[in-house]
Amino acid sequence: MTYTVAVSGASGYAGGEILRLLASHPDVEVRTVTAHSNAGQPLIDHQPHLRSLAHLTLQETTPEILSGHDVVFLALPHGQSGQYTDALGDAALIIDAGADHRLESEEDWAAFYGGGFHEPWTYGVPELLTGAGKQRDRLVGARRIAAPDATPPPSR
């Protein structure tokens, strides 16, 4: 089975890394790439290493453009994903590479990021052990996954 994929924030670093990993996956078809200020430009202008995706043009990031895919990756700045996840509903598997659904505490969110707090999702690190067992068990069947990030939160 081939899964259709949309990647938002595709012109940035995180979006480029997600696309690099997806580009050679045999069961994935990257159909849609979106950006904000770079919408309308060829993806290859921003991700020249992704020659296999050179046919794609960056579209505007809207819930309407992101919907209709099997998987949606959100590679947006911290604090920007929540507005799209709320609008996308439960139709697709959504993986958020931003911090919007990563923190479980509203107080921690306010201290590090500020702005609107969004529901925490299953954290996408299967190697973690949690009080209720292995994180891997929580990931099985999850439709909303908060991806880990190497970017540290802003300092207080």
C-alpha cells in the first residue's frame, strides 16, 4: 500500500529532513509540500538535494491543502501547528515536529513558549520507558504523534 503524504514547512530545515527521509521510502508518495512566504516557488529552489521531488511546487499552508492525505507532517515553528491540527480533525495520521503537542503541562508550555496550549499527543520516541510500560506500546495505533526535536526550548 502506498501512503499519500503532505509536508508543511517543507522549505525549512525540519521539513527538508522529513522530506529527505520520505523521498526514498518505497511505500510513500509525497504529493503536497507547503510553506508560508515561499509558497508558489519550486521545492527544489529550497531543497536542492531532493532531486526526486523536483516536480513539486510549494503551496500555501492551509487545512484545505493539507487534508485528503494519509499522513500529514507539520514542520512549522513552535506555536504554529495547533491551528492546523485543530482544523484537520481526525482524518489523517498527523505527526507534529513542532512543540505544540509535545509538552504535557500547560504551565511548562507557558514558561517556555507562551501562547495557546494544545492537547498533548503521544510522544514519538519508542525507546522511552514510562510509568505504564514502554512508549512503543502507546505508539501502536496512535493517530496523533508529537515528534521529538533536537531544538532546545527557548531559555527562560
